[in-house]
Amino acid sequence: MRPIALDAMGGDHAPKVTVEGALLAHRQGIPVVLVGPTAVLQQELRKQGGDLPIVEAPEYITMHDQATDVRKKRRASINVCMELVKQGEASAVVAMGHTGATLASALFNLGRIRGVDRPTLLIELPSEKGRTFLTDGGANVDCKPEWLVQFAVMATAYAQAQGIAEPSVGLLSIGEEEHKGNELTLQTFPLLKAAPGLRFYGNVEGRDIFKGTTDIVVSDGYTGNVVLKLSEGEARTIFKWIREALSGGSLLTRLGALLVRPALQSLRAKMDPAEYGAMPLLGVEGPVFIGHGSADGRAVLSAIRKARGVVEAGLVERVRAGMARLAG
Amino acid sequence: MRPIALDAMGGDHAPKVTVEGALLAHRQGIPVVLVGPTAVLQQELRKQGGDLPIVEAPEYITMHDQATDVRKKRRASINVCMELVKQGEASAVVAMGHTGATLASALFNLGRIRGVDRPTLLIELPSEKGRTFLTDGGANVDCKPEWLVQFAVMATAYAQAQGIAEPSVGLLSIGEEEHKGNELTLQTFPLLKAAPGLRFYGNVEGRDIFKGTTDIVVSDGYTGNVVLKLSEGEARTIFKWIREALSGGSLLTRLGALLVRPALQSLRAKMDPAEYGAMPLLGVEGPVFIGHGSADGRAVLSAIRKARGVVEAGLVERVRAGMARLAG
């Protein structure tokens, strides 16, 4: 397969962790090309004792830049990544951090798939059934009903590329009944019901996200972003309380804490966003994945692995086919 | 103090658990009057070996009724409860379950406090700092910016009645910066900044709810309801996974599990919605509290205790004063 283009300058700890992750991926046989200032990346590679192909990009977007700065910094690493995919020299883009800039760069350089009004960020959350895909994750805060239908179609294509043959779709609302919801969900419900190629379950509620009632949950990006950050924050708080409760207890409790630590640690890892690697940006003419800005090398590796798997399953072709079927 | 009017027929397990909760409250010296069909309630009291005053209400709202049915069933127990508060014969209404009907009955019988466009449901969530008050919890799915300001004013009055002298208010959004958010939050931000008597912090994100960054978090009722149900569902799932991880592990893990069980159970209780008793409905001309429909006797007691405490702190007077100051 063609290499994955990694924006080596993206995220809070670049280029250290991006080079680390790329080297780990390389050792697993996944071809990666680093994109950024050659001198900087060569120095980091030497420091880590590795060797990888580099594509030169003299500039890059920092976390302090605006999303629109991708139009000013034309030779920024994120733009060069997109260009590589567009020219067929890379199979996917992986970028840690700056969601807005990556979204803007993808729109600007790759453009939208036919029929897509707005690309969407897909979030993956752990659930009792495995995982829940939530769209939109924050790319579109105010939405039209038709956009939510498009998000559902694109998320279905993504879930299928992940091996779920007929993913079910729930509309995030405040009650199961069709007549419960806000203006947006009430208008979206009949559209989802009528859309071809979707396995529409009906309304789901906040509690269904972790229960895993449906494979996919659709909402506007404001609510989706609140859900993402709330669920991460709540897990962090609960595990913090558990640590405190176990370490501050009686001698017997502290002994018990030692014994259960490995089991709790593997559970904590299951809830760790880094495990999920990266969010796909769906609806643009190329596979684009955005990871946490605070990612470490392991999270960069997860992001690259995720991108590779989904690319091999023909993600963009599946999204195109879904959108074409929706257009009728 | 005047007794609290308990809708003895509300919730999934009435009148058993409502009578249980009322008897527990009575034993703690809190005066309660049961409202519902006298014969049914007398029988339940006899069964439980207790005695409490009853106010007759021949009808009641079931979980299958529509909210608007409170206008048809004029002598329904929830309407009689509101009537008792209006006549000054009871100090507050406590109802388990049917949120929509309780809201409709309160509006119909008590009316709104001057200046309040829409009453709001206030949710209480555990946080690292103690607790977070979230408004609106689902009474108003589509909101106008001015309503969110009113919710913030009413929640501030409630938090003050709970003993927090100068509660801070955060606007739930997708980024800390003032320019981040959806149309509703962008329009609400300057209004909250300018509102008298509010300690406005600025935008908060989903992760801040459990972190406890602000005492109060304001959002529309669609998002608030999703937050409520997601946070309950996530806690349930995490504790389920913990049980599974500890009981399914090695012999040493299972031994450790036995030792840490008490510490984890008290943590679980902290996350239990029943601990929080009931949500206040703010903005109507009387103190109204709505508990979980699935409440047990202990949760009914919590609801009654919460109502008592807030009534004694002059909740309705505080909300009136806050709204008057907002009107200028």
C-alpha cells in the first residue's frame, strides 16, 4: 500500500511523539512518510536512531493558529499531507491535534465527496457491546436535518469498513418515542426513516451511548462534542475517585487495592481515548484522521494503524457509494 | 413548617414506595401529607403499620398519560398537591416520575414567577468539587438566549438556597474561548456577561461538569437531558465493568475484590441518582420537586428532605428576587 502521510509537526509534543509513533508503525510493516521541515525531522530521527522517508514542508500550523491560517501558510505540513493524498502519493493523512485546521485543510485541498454538504468528525466511544460511533463530533455545531442524514450515511460506510455488516443508527434525543425531541431531531426522524441503505433504529437517549443500543448515534456537533468531552471527563473523575477510595482506606482496603490494581488498570486503558487512536473526518475526497493533540507515541501508532485498516477496507469508496445511493 | 404534599400515586412503584418514604420522613420529624385516593392510601398505611394525614384525590396521572392530561383529570393527585401549595396548606410539592405532567400541572395551577418565560428543571450531578447544578435538564428542548439567562438566575438562587454564597455560572459550549459555540451559546454569552447578580465564568466544556469548574452549568434542555442520561449511563457501565473485571479475574484479584468492595460500594452510592433525591422545578410560584419514577423508599425520603431544606432557605422568594433584579 502507498504510505500514510503523517503531519509530523501536529500536536502538543511534535515532532518527538509523531516520529516515535511513525517508527513504531514502520516496525510493524506500515509504510509512513513524515511531512514537515526536513532538518528538524532528520535531527529527531537521528536522536531516536531511526530512518524514515521525509517530504519537505517548510511551515506548519501551531495550536495557536486559526483554522483559516491553512490558506495563508500554503506550504504548511498539513497542506502538504493533503496534497500527497490528492496526487496519489499517499493513501491517507494522519494529523494529531488542531481539528479546525485539519478540517479546513482537507476541505481546501481535497474537497467534498459529491452530495456531502458538510464533512463530519466521527467519534468512537467504548460501550457494553464493544463501541459506539458518534457523529457529529464537533465539526458542525448548528445542523440541518439533511446533514444529520448524511452523517448517518457516512458513519454507516465507516462502520462497514470496520467490519460491521449492517450497523444500526440511533438518533440522539430525549426520549424513545418518535414525538420526543427538539426541532432538529423531530425533523430528522422521518428523513432517517426514509433514507435508503440505513438501518434506522429510532430515537436513543444519552444512556444508550455506553449501553451500546445502536452501533451509530447521530446528533448535531455541539451536542456530540459535549458528549465526547463529558464521557472522557466522567471516566477520568470516576477512576480518580476509585484511586482515592482505595488508597485512603483501611489497611485491608489498601491490600485489596494492590491485588485489584492490574484488573482496574486494564479497564482504565479500555476507557482511554488514546486507545481509539484517531477520529476519521468523513465526507472529504481522501481518508483523513485526526488524533488527540496530547497524544503520545503509542496514540500516534494507534492512529496510523486505524487509518491503515480503514483505508484497506475502501473507506472513501464506501462513503461515495453511500452518498450516491442517498441521492437516488 | 407546613407539611410537604407528596403525590402518593406518582412513579413506577406507587403507593408502596411513596408511603415508605413518607413514613421515613415522618419519623425524622418532617411533616408530610399523602395525596391520592384515601382508601388506597389507608390500606397501604395499614400494611406498613403507619399513620399519616391524607388529602383525598380521586384520580391520578399514570406513566402512560400525556402531560396535557392534567387538564382533563382536574382532581388528579398532582393537581391537588399544587392546589394545597397555592392555598398555603402545604409548603412544597414532591412528585416521583412523570416530569411532563408535573411541569404542566405546576404551570396550570401555580403559574410562573414574574419575568420567567419558561420554568426550568435543575439537575444535580456529583463533581470533584462537590456537585454541579445543570440547567435546563429537559423542560425546554429548544431555547432562546434570554431563557438561558433566566435559567442561570434561577439556578443561582437555588444554589444560594443550598448554602453556596456566590455560585459561579458556566455556559456549556465546545471550547473555552468566547467565539466558540453554536448560535445559541454565541448569542447567550454577552447576555450572561451583562446580567446583574450573576458570577459568570465564561464557557465551559463537557469535561468541566464532573471536574466541577463552575457550580452551575447552563445549556438548552435537549443537551442537558442528554448530559443527565449519559452521565448516569456511563457511571452504570463503568461500575458494571469493574464488577466484571474483579469477579472474573485470578484468585488474587477476587480476594482483592472482596477487600475493596466496601470502598467501591460507597463510591457507587455517591454516583447514585437516588442520593440526589429530586430535581427542583424552578420558576413556578411554589417549590416543586420531581424525583425518579423508578425511585425506592429511600429515594422518596431524599426527595422530601431536599424539598424541606430548600423551602426553609426561602427558595421561591430567592428566585423572585433574582428575576426582579434581572428585570432591572
